[in-house]
Amino acid sequence: MTAKEIFRKVIKVYTSSLTREGAGFPVYRPFPSNSIRHIDPFLLLDEMGPVEYGPNEAKGAPPHPHKGFETLTYLIDGEFEHKDSIGNRRILQSDSAQWLTIGSGIIHSEMPTNAFLNSGGRLHAIQLWVNLLKKDKILNPWYQQLKSIPHTKTPDGSSLVKVIVGSSNGITSPLLTRTPMTILHIKTAPSYSFTQSIPSGFNVLVYVLSGHGKFGPPYEGLGALCHQMVLFQPLPGIVRVENGSVREDLNYLIIAGAPLNEKVVQQGYFVMNSKEEIEKAWEDFYNKKFGDID
């Protein structure tokens, strides 16, 4: 730490609720909730699992519509097949990700592959919903896949950094997003700390996947545990994470993005700027304007 370094302070620590989505898979959800709706530009964060499935037990998300935002699916463990109404058929395996710019509307599904369903195994994934500007909600849908997450280690070797979106420690992800953002998956060794510079004005959260840590300036950090989310102040400064354990790694996500500062009207699968636009989205869906999955 140098005299010039300024660290972001923490606003609050939130605990995820446990719910079920899709065909019944378990989901830890820090937001939206009764206490916090959105963290602009982010609309929803789900941790799916981790869960160990036996043969023929694995579940997924059958075909459903979306309109007006973008989604990230990051598969930490498992194997899924993505299908959508613009013709994509892609297999996601462990340590891979997909970015779907939904825009004007799409129907898609994310289901376990036949091989994974037959064998069973560990399923662990992250899904993040990101809002789009009003002008971008009419864009044609666009799919990107990252078959292997680029990664690096900090100079002292204490943190493994996977760069899903954006840049860190000299590594840049090839995924393109409509809104400037950074999404990292990090494992920090016991008793070590990690710092990440984030542009001023970005909203920043850290989500703990396993372990426990301290978040914020040295000697002032707030603690958080597995399935908890840490929300930082949107002020200039470095995000600092310290592993609070002397025995186990701290495993977490850093998610940061530029706010859009637009009205959000959400109803189920659709995110628009007005109730009238939501009604039009439902009308388009019922009239088959999102297409169908063959």
C-alpha cells in the first residue's frame, strides 16, 4: 500500500435468499430482494448450486422468453446445452461462459446435456442480468461464447484471477458488452489480500462463493461469508479484498459496471422503461415475434 492509494468503503453486506428456478434447481440470490432491487446496471445475480446430482437428477431452465437486457451465464462446474430462437446450439462446459445480448427479444433454454444428465455430477453456475439502455433494447439478439476463461496470477502468486469480462492484471476478456464493466472470478490464498482498480462512478459488488473475508480499507474492512454480497460505495478508490482465513482460499466474484441511470420497469422475463413497453413485449411474445426453438 502506498500513501496515494485510496480504498472504496463498503455500504452494506447482504445475505442471499435460497430459492428454486427453472425446473427446480437451487439458487442463492442476493438481489433482487425486498431490501435491494437493482444495482445499476445489474438487475439480478443468481448462484446456481453448488449441488451434486445423481444420474437423471440434473435440472435446468426449459424454453422461456426474454427482452430488453443482457445475460451472462458462467459455468463453474457441470455441462449445459444452450438453445435459442436465433439458431444457436452451444455446449457449455466447466470454466466456460456465454454472453447473450437479448435486445428485441429471444426464446432460449439452458438444460443439462444428455451426457451430464445420464452420469450426474457437480453443477455450479452464475447468472447475471445486465440492463440495456432504452436505445439498445431494440437491437437484434447476439450470442457470444467463451469456451475457456482467460486467467492469470497476481505477481506474488497469491490470487488466481479469471477475467470473464473486462481486464485485470494485464489480461483482457474477448467478450464484448454494451455497457462498460468488469467481471472477475478470484481465488485468494489464506491471509493474503487482492486489490482491483475500478473506474470512478462504477457500481461495485463482491459476491462470496466460499470462505470468508474482509472488504474495504485495511483495518476498516467489513466481514462477509459464503453466499453473501458486499456492496461498495460508488466513489473513487480501489476495491480491496482480504482473505480472513489462515487455512482456506477465499473464492469470490468482483462485478462492477457503469450505471445507466434510466427508469427500470421489470415484469418477469422482460425489462423495459415503461408499463406500455412491457405490455408490448408480452404481445410480441404471444404473437411469436421472438421466434421459437426448433
